[in-house]
Amino acid sequence: MVRALLPLSSWLCYTPGKMTDERGIDSVEIGQTVRYSRTVSESDVYLFAGITGDHHPNHVNEEYMKKTRYGRRIAHGALMVGFMSAASSTFAQRIPFPVVSYGYDRIRFVRPVFPGDTITVTYRVTEKDPDKNRCYSDITVTNQSAEVVAVATHILQFV
């Protein structure tokens, strides 16, 4: 059974291997929104560097970064994509049908994120494509000062 975070009265049941007449895309509405927030820690940056092998001085060398316009280390942009994924997973868990991420388009890192910043990812459904059984969502990541630090479009595929 798929874990759903909808009120019991609005749950639709999905049993793996069992076909229903309902289409998953019909359970999604334009404008549905989820948010995911967290403070980006030193550990997040170093663990991400270790997992990915991205030990660029931008992320792990404070002295190197003091000489740049940022003046200090910045978090990996791909770490922000990971937080985008956390928001999309939160949304997907509320859909009582199986879905997969079909990918992210137009990812942009428009401002730096520093260790200690608190980011909020806002994930909002903007388009449905019933013919392809997909929905599209705009993702905006802001920092504690409400400055946009990253944006993307996410594609969710019903399977």
C-alpha cells in the first residue's frame, strides 16, 4: 500500500499490481504546494562532498573562498537539488498512486547558499499533461532573507 498523507476521507487505495479505473494524474490539482525547510549545516556540506567526491575549494576551503566575492565557503548547488528532491518526495507521498521523478529542467543557482543559511523549498504544481500522464511543478528555493537562491522545474511521471 502506498503511504498517503491525505485525510482518510480523501484516500484512494492503490495496491501494487491491481489496476483501477482512476488515473493518478486526476488526483493532482494545479496550485497544490508543499514546502520543505532546513538549515544547511557544516555536516551537510562535508558529507555531500564526501558522498559525491566534489571537494572543490568553493565548498571545503574557507581560506580559498575568503579571496572571492563571496568571502566564505558556499554549499554545493547539487545539494540544493537534493533538497528540491526532498520537497518533490514529500509531494509524491501525498499522491495515492505510484509516481517517479522524470527529471528537473531549467535548474539555476541564482545566489549562493552558505553553511548556516536556512533554506525553504517551495514546490508548486503548475501544469498537468494527461496525454503523457505527467505533471510539472515550479520549484523555488529561498534563504532566510526571502532571497531566491535556486529555481527549477520538476516533472513527475505517473507509472
